[in-house]
Amino acid sequence: MNNEFDYKALGERIRKARKEKHLTQEHLAELCDLSTAHIGHIERGTRTLSIESLITISSVLNVSIDYLLLNISNKQKNNVTSIINAVNTADKDKYDRFYSVVKILAERIDDL
């Protein structure tokens, strides 16, 4: 398993969100108190960014950190939350059956 983080994919998601907000790299840099060159490097995935910069960019672009880091949309997150809530309220037998079904589906997802 490769444990390296994909900074290029992160940068592409930042670029996409920036363009959807009709911001230039210069304007995003100004709003985030970063240099335009640094924003360019982040978007190309050639430089890492601090947690503080990630939080600021996320806030300015009004996108979740989950989306930027993991490409998890709010819809996906809401779906997962709904599933967790449903499972948490189920009795142990239903929970065990649900878990078994999800485990089988996960193992065979490529066959479906």
C-alpha cells in the first residue's frame, strides 16, 4: 500500500474550486495571505502546504477539508452520516447483519 499523499490531486481540487469561485490565483493568494507563486505551486502539487494554509484555503473557497484532501463531497459525507445514524440506532442483531452485508459488498464491489 502506498502511503504517500497525492499533492497533485489536492492541487487540482483547489484549482477546480478556485475556478468555480471565479478567482484568479492572485486573488486567492491575497485572500489567504499567501504568495501567488505559492498558490501556483500548491495547485501543481509541487509544494506542500501547512495545516493553517489548508484551513484558510478551504474557508475562502467554501469547500470542506474532506473534499480537498480526500475528494469526499458533502453529499458523500451526508450519505455516510445517514448510514452511521441508521446503524447506531439498530439493535445488535440488525447491526451485525448490516455489517456482514457491507463487508461482502466491499469484498465483491469490482464484480458488481
